[in-house]
Amino acid sequence: MNKLTLTKLVQQHCKLTQKWAVVLYPDPEVEHNFDELRMAVPFLKINTDDDNDDTQAVADGLMIVLCDSEDECWQTFEKIRGDDKPECNDYDGPCHVYAWTCGPDGEILTENT
């Protein structure tokens, strides 16, 4: 038997594919409306007709963004408003989104709390 946590699953996927990842979760203690969530995570597409709509990820309470490069990973991470206010997002509302990054070696690199 092999038990996997979400963290281990992301780490293994990054190692196998040599991808970078950003994992994000909206604060479950706060009821978010979509407008606030879009300001905290500006790259989310919610309730669109786009094939890349993120409404299901929001409903699931988490999203894993796989990135092709280190630069793309850090650019994505720096847009997310967590407890640590990123330089690339001046949103200052009630919605905070926890996020962490994983490198292609499967190591967790940083988090925004």
C-alpha cells in the first residue's frame, strides 16, 4: 500500500515531468465571492466560456498550476495574494490565498504565509 498526500503527489509529478508547480488554496475559513478571488489571484478565469475556465478548481478548493519554466513559476506565485503581500499584487481585501511552489527536483521551495 502506498498512501499519497497532495503534497507528495505534486512532488512526484514535478520530479517525473521535470516541471515546476504552484499549488494554491483559498482560505477555507473565509467565504469568498468570485470578484474578491479574482483580485487575489488575477490569472483565474471564473464563469467564462473559455476552455481554461477555473470554476471547478475554485469549487474544489485548490488548484495546481504546472509551469514550463522557473520564471513562469515565480511570475505565477508572485501574483497570488496570501498573508505575505506580493509585490505584483496590491489587492488588500479579505480574500487571501495560500500558495506554495515545487521545483522539478520535487523539493518544496517557498510558501506565501
